[in-house]
Amino acid sequence: MSSGRIICAAFLPIIAISAIACHPQNNKGKTPNAAPPPIVDVLVASSQTLTNEIEANGTVVANEFVELHPEASGRLIYLNVPEGTYVTAGTIIARVNDADLKAQLEKSRVQLELAQKTEERYKELLKVNGINQSDYDAALNAVNGFKADIDYNQALLEKTVLRAPFNGIMGLRQVSLGAYVSPSTLIATLQQLDKIKIDFTVPEEYHSIIKKGALVNVDIDASKQTKAKAQIIAVEPQINQLSRNLIVRAVLLNAKANPGGFVKVSINDGMDKKAIMVPTNSLIPYDKDNQIVLVKDGKASFVNVGTGARKANNVEITSGVKEGDTVVVTGVLFARPKLPLRIRSVKTLEQFAKLNGSLNGN
């Protein structure tokens, strides 16, 4: 009983000291350490000329392209396919066995010669009434028939020879000498690359801005950022009924590309306007709207904004921001409504674009 009282008495001073330390009156006049304001970079909103461009997918097309097929069936007795080499129009590419046609042609010529002699004799006899008119007409008809046979066989002989229809670059050989070929057999391809065309499609709603002679921008190689100009030369009158798109053809100017390649085409709609642009990373998605942080009286002010056209790193602000407003671009996530902000720097839209490019490794 006495030992329990001694232990309780020993703890009483500790409890008293703790109570005094926790008493509110002892913390009077002391305030907790306030967090420093977040550091941000800002942009002063200003109107800029906004060029609205329509982007379309395109395909590179050779000026002339043909698949070389023989017109006659038979065995190849001659083959001249200089792969990847320039050939001129009229160059003999292949020849099919024509021995039977040559023999038939020679036979027709012999028969014609005999028929002509008979016709000449009958003509002289007709003058002295040695034969009747029907006999002479039959001899003359035989002459004309053999002439027709010769023309027909000559045409068949010409079909056994395959020639280059125009100047161009020969493709890869698809057959070998001695192979049996038919009109469905592909010998090689021939392409004319001195003028490269670009075929692309655009929605029919943009038909008013597609004009013959207009220039478009072509992104040939995105990895190398190779860009060129092309001039519109024709528009397909018929709109595609499935996609409701117009097919447009343009000629590439002062640039080269491989036929069949993919390109990106940009068309200026001619409706440039003044607009306020801000970097895309300054937007804060919020429910159905977007928000932007403005600096007003040194404090963060969150406002709802409307957006319009989008570019690579920028977006058009259609409402909620006016010229002269200070827009927070970096440090947006650390800003809190009506709390102070510390501005580190004021940059232009171009400087933010370069900064984003360097961060993306461009």
C-alpha cells in the first residue's frame, strides 16, 4: 500500500510539466512556418495571326507508270530488262517465239505473188472478152484476200515484240529467258520519274479552297523533316460516294520522292485570323471545360476558357482570356486558387515552343 503511493507521487511532477507545455497560453504569439509561394513561368497573352491549315494524307505517284505484259503467248527468245536503268521509248524489252508466224507470213506472200500474176492475165483476157467478168472478179478477190492475210500475220508478228512505251526507269525483272509467257505474265514495270505527282483526298466541304494552280505544303519524310511544295494540277470531278472525299492531284516542285510513298499534305484555307495562342501544357482539364491559371495581383486565379484550333504545341483560346492577361505556363500544378505565386520569368510563345522542342528531344 505504501509502495503504490510512492510511485504515484513520483509521476505527478512529469504530468504537471506536460500539462503546462500543452497549455494554449504558452503558444501565444507564435505562428507556424508558412510554405513559400510556388515558382512559375508566365506568358503575357497577345493576339497573333493564326493560319488555319487542313492536313490530308497523300500518296506519291510516278508521272507515268506501266506494267509490261506481252501481247502474245509463247516462249521468250529475247529478254532485255536492265533493272533500275533508264530506257528510251521504243527499246525492245522482250520477244516471243515467232517462227510459226513468220512461216505463215512467207506462205501468204508466195500465194499473193501467184494470185497477182493470175489477176494480171485475167485482166488482159477480159479486155478481149477472153473470160467473163466474174472470173476476173474472183482473181482480184484472191489478191485482196492474200494481202489481208499478210497484214494480219504482220500484226501478230508485231505483238510478239514488247517495246518500252515511253522513257523511264525499268523496274525489277519478273521472268527469265526461255519462260513460257502469256498476256497475263508480268515482265517488269516502267516508271517515269522526271515529274512526281502527289494524290491526296480532302473532305468535300473544302472543295471551295481547292483550286487548280494553288500551292500546298508536302511533308515528304517526317523523320528527316523534309518539306516541299506541290502545285495542284487537277481535281477528280466525282466525289467518292463512300468517303465523301475529293481526290486531288498535285505536282511536286523541286523535290524527289519514291512512288507509292506516304506523305502528309497541308493546305492553307485562306482564312487567316487574329487569335490568342497559349502553350498546350498551360491548360488544366476540368469536367467538360478547360481551365487556365492567370496571375492577378500576385495571386493565382483559375478561369474557364474556350479552345479552338490546335497546333503542334499551342492551342487557340476563344474565351476567358484577353490580351494583356498573365498566363501561368510552367508550375501550373502547384498553383492554388487565391494564393500567392512567385514569377520566375516572362517568356514569349516562341520561347516556350523551343523549350518544349528541346524537352522532346527535337
